[in-house]
Amino acid sequence: MGPYGKLYRSWLDGQSMPGDPEDIFGNKTKAAASWCKPLEPYDFLSEGDNVAFNPLLTTGLQDPANPNLGGWGGRAKQNSSSPDLWVMVQSEVGKNAPIQNDFAARMQWTVTPKYRDGNHAPTVKILNDSIVKGLPGATVTLTGAVYDPDNNNVKTSWWQYLEEGTYPGTVSVASKGKTQASVKIPANAKHGQTISIILEGIDDGQFPLTRYDRVVIQVI
């Protein structure tokens, strides 16, 4: 573990933040008598810092300028009575594996002098416009492209990000090979409703890295 990795904190690891008397979670004796009982050695506690930091990662999902779009930092909804207030809501992509693997790969970079010995995220791109329009009952064909800088294999999947769209139901997303998909717009979809579709790519490196792209289907 390199110098940056040594700064990472785990339960009961004997470390504490200099100058912070409340940081006792690395001390077995003090933690046992604290307000937050200790877990087993090397368990970890996910804190709210993830919500602030993860949107800064360029995964292809989140857009800091549009909190309504989801990502690794979650998804927010604008408060109707206080428009400057955005409240976190449930997010479909709040999964631990891609986030933890991304962190592990970054830690590996700190002890890997040569670029070729580390794993690096694939590039995932949907080649259609960011907004595709279609009539109810129509089928929309989507095309993507993936590239991996380490020449790893990249597994792709297309899926609906239900919470992002304004159409309230699920849609049929049929993959056609590795980089194509067709989406059937439901016949009951109404003018102006939107359907969010995600292209996800996961490489097969030691710590598999995941990236995404998004297209919004707008019903006309």
C-alpha cells in the first residue's frame, strides 16, 4: 500500500485524525465506550461524504449541473416550494461494486509506476443524439461504441433508468449484439414524457471498472 492508501481509514486500525478528539474509531478501548459501537476489524462505514465526492468522478452518468440525473452520488429532486433546495431520493445506480472497484483501481495506481500495469476505465458512448424523439408505439434504435485503453474485454448492457424518466412504467429494451439496442415506446406514453436509457460497459481488469452513457427518449 502506497502513501495515499495509508491515509485510508478502517475500523480499529489504530489510526486517528490528528487534532480531532472525537475521532476514536481506530481505538478499540475508546470506541467501545462511544456513541457508535465498533464493528469488526477492517469493516467500514459509508458516510455522506460519498454523495459529495462521487459526482465529481467522470463516469458518464452524473451531471453536477443537473442534480435530477442520477449517478454514483445518488439522485436529487427539486423541492417544489423551495426551488433552491434539492433533496436526495432513491437511485437505481447506487451500487457498491462499481464504486469500490473504482476506488481500488485508484489505490493500485499509487503503487504502480507504469501505466500499462494499472487498470483504466473504458470509454462508453451512445452515438445517437442525447435526446431522441419518437411517437407512442414506435421502436427507437440506439447505437453505442466502447473502447478500452488497456485492450480489456468490455461487457455491455442497456437498461432503463426508470426514476429519471417521466414515463411512469417500464419499457422493453432489447440488446442487438454488443453495441446496439432497440427500445419500444409504449403505446400509452403521452406527449412530452421521457424515457432514460443507459448504456453500461464493464471491463474485465483485476478491479473491473464501469462507465456509462445516457440517452433520453422524448415522446412526441
